[in-house]
Amino acid sequence: MATFEPPIHWNDYEDIALKLYEKFGDEFTESKIYRVRFTDLLEWVLQLPGFVGTREQSNEGHLEMIQSSWVYEWRDNRK
């Protein structure tokens, strides 16, 4: 039986970060995550399964929070 996952919105930073970590794993280190262009990050987020936000709802603040949450997710998986 499939589990239901609620839709992901722009302010679900931790959920987005987890999905990005699941997608890219250790391919991106902390320094590489911080060097990701926001234009690339935006495209990756829009392509995540279950993501329902739109390009128009995006802003720099959301992308900064997603980026730092992704770093925290990466760090958590180093332990």
C-alpha cells in the first residue's frame, strides 16, 4: 500500500532539503551546496516529487532557507 505524502510548499524547507539530499546524496558537500546557483536550485525544487509551489511564488528568501536546510541535512547524515 502506498503511503500518502502531503504536498510540499515553498516554506517546507526541511522537507525540500530532505528530498534534495535523497536526490543528490553526498554528491554535494557543504561548500558545493552553498555554491549552487539559485537558478539551478529553483529548477531542482520545482522538479521534486510532491512539490506544489510555483516558480512565481519563489523568492530569494525561500531559496536561501532551502540551501541552509540542505546543508543541515547533509551535516546530519555525516554523524
